[in-house]
Amino acid sequence: MARVHLPSGLTRHTGGVETVDVDAARVPDLIAALRDLFPQIADRLEEMAVAIDGEIYADPGYQPLRADSEVHLVPRIAGG
């Protein structure tokens, strides 16, 4: 299962959970599982960039996940 690290801005809506293991083959499956686990953060998940095993994806699309992947949800930073 991929280990998912949630940013501190979301943990106040997850009962303090910072890390969760999710069985998912691809990023959309992971996001769907997180929505099921924590419905109160569902709308914020689309705003996140995703770092998989140290590589950040602003648009993760269908990036594959390994059973031992480390996934960090990262708030996107707007700039100009």
C-alpha cells in the first residue's frame, strides 16, 4: 500500500491523521480512496499537487503507484 502524507492544512479535517496507507494502483484511485476515508477534505484534494517518491507532479494524471510508494499531497502555490 502507498503511504500518503497529508499536509497540515488538511489534518484538522481528518481527526489529526497525518499519514494513511492506501491501496491504489494510480493517483485517481488514491484520490478516490482518500475521498471515501475523509469526505470533509474531498473538495480540497483537487487543489493539491502530488509528490510520488520524491518527484512532484502538478498534474499527476494517471501516474502509477507502487506498493511501497511514498506520496505527499502538496498545496499548489500560485505565482505570476
